[in-house]
Amino acid sequence: MNQEEVRKKIKELTEQINQHNYYYYVISNPVISDYDFDMLLQELIRLEQANPELILPESPTQRVGGEINKKFKQEKHISPMLSLGNTYSEEEVQDFDTRVKKTIGQDVEYVCELKFDGVAIVLRYINGLLEKAITRGDGFRGDDVTTNVKTIRSIPLKLYGDYPASLEARGEIFMPREGFEKLNKEREKTGDTPFANPRNATSGSLKMLDSSSVAKRPLDCFLYTILGSDLPYGNHYDTMKKAKQWGLKISNFIAKCNTINEVFDFIGYWDKERNQLPFDIDGVVIKVNSFAHQELLGHTAKSPRWAIAYKFKAERVETELLSIDYQVGRTGSITPVANLNPILLAGTMVKRASLHNADILKKLDVRIGDNVFVEKGGEIIPKIVSVNMQKRQESSSPVHFITHCPECHTLLTRKEGEANHYCPNEMDCPPQIKGKLEHFISRKAMNIESLGEGKIEMLFDNDLVHDVADFYDMTYDKLYGLEKIFDGSNEKKDKKISFKEKTVTNILTGIEASKEVPFARVLYALGIRHVGETVARKLAYHYKNIDNLMKADLYELILVDEIGEKIAESIISFFGLEKNRIIIERLKESDVKMKAGKEDIVPISDRLLNKAIVISGGFPGYSRNELKKLIEQHGGRNVGSVSSKIDFILAGENMGPTKLKRAKELGIKTINIDEFSDLIKD
Ligand code: IVH
């Protein structure tokens, strides 16, 4: 292919993939298989890598993320982001209708929409390209979160069709429930505090400084307002339908209503059916359809007079508190859990509710035998909101939080300022041991799939593993013939499984293969509290090997990007335990990677993404290796010789004359160290 053909092919693939993204993420109606999609994407990546100058701004590869934002830049909103007047009562909706009709007359058309429970966002499109994404902030200025928002697949990087030259789409970024639950499960595994609800998870995700971490969060976005001076229709409803044709994700659940009773029908329907949606809504928004009418009605300092939000009341039921269990997590945190007389709430049978911690337990003053009110609000897990005191039995007595671990009977501890009690017996408390082992083999850690599905439990019950280093002492003879009889009530009931040749070989092969897992993932696999994947990558990159990390003191650790006091303290206390140091030694002896390799390099930004750079001459104060590292950290590549394929030369003192001549012939730019520093600085 010549250059022109490559350009055409890249354009064609970009358009094709974006179209498929639209089918998949925006209208949830994919037309090709995942495999075929991946093939297209791979071809595009290959062509782009060979021809980085031909990458289009709307290319799907530009979503991936990798840019680290030191801090978000502030951006002024074109028009202030107002909020909506809220109501919980139908009467007030009726009053709203009366007010509107006073100004407009009787002939008013409304549009009803879902009120998405997420984080408001502004998307600016110029000539169809996504230029900026800004959070609400204080309504006048928000954070520029463009790099993070670009990772959300349902947000088009380029619009289709007859879009106006400039438009602003406002909407809500949210996290669908399924993705939220998965994310929280992972956080529990890493010892990170789970998010209380999808909205918090969304806002936490958008605030992350590393867009490659945002890319992993299952975020989605509905747009609900289109602004611009050149819109094709004079009303909201038609504009939204048109915006859908431009590729913007607009909810299908939007209705035109000619009477306030139709509005109430919409509200009533979604109050009942909202649990069927895969995401959270907290109400319905009612808007006057005509833009001319909207203008006539105007707005107060805070909110438009042409719209109102009807908020749903949280569903609440009453049931009996039967008992309280205390669960021990992988990191030893103790969670009190209420066992309830089963009751139907928001479409699901609720049997248990988290009581979170000792403070909440005390504040609620729940007692065994109490009748409690259980609510499902924004939070996914039902919560006990209060006790029906009228039904309290005189004989009841306050609950005292346990003092000892329910599993290993060790005295519990509670750090000042922390809400949770912990079982400090990290090494010998069974759920903590099993949790650590399970985390170690999990996909994002050492990825020893052959040890999944209850096998860890078998090894543990048979005294074969106590800590993660024991995996590497496993032999054929130790494993062959191990048996477990399932006597539970699940589908494996009365089933006996025993390790035969194939299972044992698979396990041993999986363990052997895990020795190739990069150092950053090994660090993550160790299960140090608060050390998730990203932090582990930063540590691996910064310290290069486990010995350096083990030697680091608190002060030094805090200086590392993204490592705060909490994480630093946790690392120090982990390596402070002799048992952990012995495990590390044993892992080292088993050839598990304890040194950073090439794969552990973490990009700091993509300012030099795909740039091929030659270094030539001397640079007082910088070694060649340092410069090379800087180039790599910002996504570039250091190459040895000058050719037409390179992007520029970093020229120092006394640059070689042959190189200089060749560069001039080829018209390649040379830049000095100051210009280079400017290029990579924020
Ligand atoms: S219209 C003038 N429509 O609700 C504000 N807002 O205070 C016009 N929201 O955080 C907003 N779903 O982000 C509108 N269908 C919808 C919405 C919606 C959710 C959010 C909005 C803001 C809050 C309103």
C-alpha cells in the first residue's frame, strides 16, 4: 500500500470501528461478532503503529487512556450548569403545571425523561469532534476531564451525519449496576473500601488521575440536553431524536405528554418498573418541550422554570431482625451483617443487610428481635434505616460488638479514626489465609486459573497451603488423589471430586507459568492492604525490585506518585512482619519475578506517543539512559539512526555532523533539551 492507500484504509477502519462501537455501546445492537471486531481493531492498530502521523483524532485507539493528569484544568462553562427543582409530591408537579400554563397558556407539551443517578457532564463537539468534556463543578467552572471521558465507549469521539458545526451535549455519566457490583467485589479483594453506590463509583472514577485506570471502569453515559446556536429543531423532543442520529446516546425512555395526567402515568410506570433497568434512576424529569416556551419561562438563579424533577421515594419495608453475624474479610476487617426475616424489597428478596461497623450498629441501636425498617435507596445493598420502637420488646437488650474474631478468636483491634474493627491475626485466621490465597491466584494477579473453583479450599483443608509461597512447593505426589466430597445444597451435592493426572498436571503447569508474571502483578498478588493494581505498577516502576521496596521508609514512600500515608503505612507494616519477609524469600527462591522488567514500565503521559526520537550529542546533567527513560515514560521510542521514519532529533552539545547533515537532508526537526522539557511537561 502506498501512503495514500494507507491513509484511506486507516480512515475506513476508523469509521467502521466507530460505527460498530455505536451499534454495540449506544444502541446495544451489535452487528458483528467480538472476534470480527477485534480483527478490525488489530488491523487499525497495526497500520497506525507503522504510520503514527496518520492517526485520526476520532480513532478508537485514542480512547485507550494512559495519560496521567497531575491535576485537572478548570474550564468555564459556556452557560451555567443549573440544577433542577426537586419534588417528591404529585401536588407540586401539579403546581408546576399551573405555573407553566400561567405564562404559556393551556397549550403546553411536556417531555418526560428518566432522571439518571450519576455525575453531570458537558461534552463539547466542534465540527463533529469531541473537543472537551467538563464536569459540573460549581456550575460556572468544572474540571476538564476529557482524557478520562474519552475512554467511555458510548461517547462518540466523532459525530455522524448533518450535525451542526458546534454543539454542547449535556448528560449524565453513570455506572450500570452489574459493572458496579463487579468493581466492588474486586475492591473488596484488594482491601479497598467498596463504593457505597454506583454514583459514588462514577464520581470516584472520573476523578482518577490516570486515564488508563478510568478505561477499566465500566462507565456509560446518557445525554439529555443539546445546546447550540444552530440546532435543526425548535423543541427538545425532536432535538433528542436527531441527536441520536448524530451518534449520541439518548435514552429510549423519553415521552411526549400533552396533559399532566400523562406525566403522572409516566412517573407511576417508572416508580414501579425502575428496578428492571440495568442502572439507577432516582426520579423523572419533566421538561417543557418547546425551546421558545422554555425561553419565555426563563430560570431562577438556581434552576430553570421550564423543568422539574420528581424524585422517587426510597422503597421501605418492615421486618424482624433475627440475628447478627460477623464476617471476616480477606484483610481481616469485621463486618456485622443482619439476618432478617426474608422480605420482598424493590423486586428482590432481602434476607441480609449490612450493618457496616460498630458505630453504625450503636447509632441505630438495633436489637435482636426488633422490627426494623429496611430501605433500598441509592445504595445497592439494602440498609437498615431505623427501628420501629413501638414494637420493641421490653426484654430486649443492646447488642455488644464482638471483642474477638469469630473465626480464630483473636482479640480484635481498631485503629484510631478507622471505622472498622480488624482481626490482626493475618497469618493464621482461616478466612484471611484463604482470601489471600484466592487473591494471589486471581486473574489480575498470578492468574493461576487451574487452581480456581474450590481447589484452594481443598489444598487448605488438606494442610497443603498456608501461605502463597506454599504453591511453589507443590508436587505431583502431594496433589494426586486429593479428594473432596461436596455435601452442600448446591448442584454439586453429594459429588466427590478427586485430583487425577490431568487436574494435577494443569495445576502444576499453571503454577509454573505464573513465574513469568511481571513484578508489578506479583506485588499486587501479595495482597498488601490498599495496594491495588495501579499502586503496584507505580511501586514496581519506582523501586525496580522487591529489596528496594522493602528498604523504603515512610517518608520515601510518600514521595512516590499516588502513594499516600495510608498506603505507605500498610506497605511498611506488611514488610515489617517476619513471616512476610520469609514468604518473599521463598518466592524469590522459587523464581517468582521480584524484579521489574520491560513490561513494568508505566507511561507517565502520551505526549510522545508513537514518536520515534534520535538522541544525539551531549547533555550536561542528563545521562543517555535518563533521556531514554524519559522518552519511554511519555510513550515515545528512542531509535539509533536518523531516517525518514523518525519524528525528531533531541540535539545536544556537539551533535555528530553526519547526523546533522542527514537530518537537514530529510527535513527532520531538531529540538534542544529545553524544548524537549517543554514537550513533556504538563
Ligand atoms: S435536565 C437545568 N435531564 O439531575 C438542568 N437532568 O439537578 C437541566 N439529571 O445533576 C438538567 N437526568 O445532571 C436533566 N434527564 C435528565 C437528567 C438530569 C439526570 C441530573 C443532572 C443534574 C440533576 C439536576
